[in-house]
Amino acid sequence: MKKLLLGLILLLGGSAVTLYLCPAALLATVQLVALQQAELGTERSTVGDLSIHYYQGGPRDGETILMVHGFGASKDNWLRLARHFTQDYQVIALDLPGFGDSSKPYASYDVGTQVERLAAFTQALQIKKLHLIGSSMGGHISALYAARYPEQILSLALLANAGIDSPQKSELIERLERGEANPLIVKTAQQFEQLLALIFVEVPSMPERLQQALAQRSIANSAHNERVFAQLVSRYIPLEPVLPKIQAPTLLLWGAQDRVLHVSSIEVMQPLLQRPSVVIMQDCGHAPMLERPEETAEHYQAFLDSVAAEAE
């Protein structure tokens, strides 16, 4: 990342001063470069009364991979993973309603409601079949989607998904049960640093100005995120009863050192799924597609290859 920014400075000349002084401009520039590297473009679709923003790239006649981000995140979380798949697949990474650049009405954001919004989105884009991959809250949504709409799903990949009562409680769950402040809700720059330390074993290297921009964005969304999290808790939908309804091959991929959602969730999920595969990444935290994108891509590609071979 630092080499990338140095190249940008040399390329942009005097504009580099603006990038340094304005963290938001720096963030936008880094996103633009990442989009170009992933061969993705920015798109927007109106679904009902919602404006849904998404990245799209790859061959339009190829099989579709739909990527669903986690709580407090956005479609940007998938950029470093998506670049490995746009040569062979149509890749779509959306901002769920309530997150990123998509509409944020004062409305319901429980996983059941988001599943139906996701279904309306795929219908609007006329996606009949898809490979679905979701992270954390997005994994919860993706698993419930696959159970409700099994005829659409070619494969399902769940990266440290929520929705499971794990045999061992994660650090996050223990802290919340003790009544501590939710570390996923960021209200100060210091709390953002603490959040990074919670999510990652090794925090991805980034310039201080870029981290400031990301922190500012999280702080600006804190009140909204607090309402959304409260709904996720009060309108919780457990996955255990619906997992047997998932017909597609399912990859369970987890970081062994995940402090947000405990890896022991796999022990619950694997026996309930019809066609499970399991990958546990050592020395990795809650967001493997950000912490170790190349390795995550290798595991996901191997899974997709196995699905294709099984279909032959």
C-alpha cells in the first residue's frame, strides 16, 4: 500500500499535496486505483425506493459471484479479493441498504429484511443463478438467502459468518454480555484503532492519513450503526434451524484467531449442512479477505473449481 501511494504521489505531482492534506481525497484515490486493478466499475440500481450502489466487473456472460459485506463495512471490503476473479466471473459487490453509498432510510435492517432486499436486487439485475459469498453479518444474510432461495445458489461461501450460537464464546460476545461498550461502534479515532486490533491478527499496513479517513467515516456512521446493531440483536434469526435447507456446496472459511465470532461455530454448522467444506486459516482474524486476500482467493478458487468439477 505504501509503495502504491508513493507511485500516486509521483504520478500526480502537485495534487499529492491535496491528497496528503485531505484524508477523504486520499481514500477516494486509493479506492479508484483498487477498482482499476480489480477491473471493476461503479454501478447503481434503484430497487423499490432504495438506491443500491455496487461494483461490477468481469464477463457479463460468465457465472456471477455476488459478494455481501459485514456489519459497518461496505463493498470496498471485497476489492482485494475480487481482483482474483474478474477474469473468469462476473463479480458484483454491493453496498447493502444501510451501508456504504446505498440508501440509509430509517427502516428495518435485520437479516431477514436484508435477505428480501438482496433478492429484489438480484431480480432487478436479472441474475438467475449465482455463487454467493458473505462475510460476518453478510455471511448470516447469505446463508439465510441460500436457505430461502436454494434454486438460485450455485455455491455458498461463508467467511466467519454470524448467526450461530458457538460452543465457545468469542471475545466480542463476552464483552457485550458483560455490558461493555460495543467495540464495533466507533465514536473516536482511538476506538477505530482498537477495532482494527480486534478484527486482525496483523493489521494491514496503511498510511496514517488513510487510517484517519477510514476512522472519520466510521465515526460519522456511529449513530446509524448503533441502531442497526440493536435491530440485529432484537430481531435475531438463528441459522441452525435453516442450514439443512441449503442445497448448494458450502464453504466455511474462518480465521483461527477470530476474536469477533469464534471459529467453533464450524462445529455447529458442518453437521447441519448437506455439502460442507471447511478451511481454517491459521494466524488470521475476522476478515481473511482483507488480512490475507491472496490466500483467501486461493482457497475460494479451489472451492469454486471443486463445485465446477462436481457439476460436470
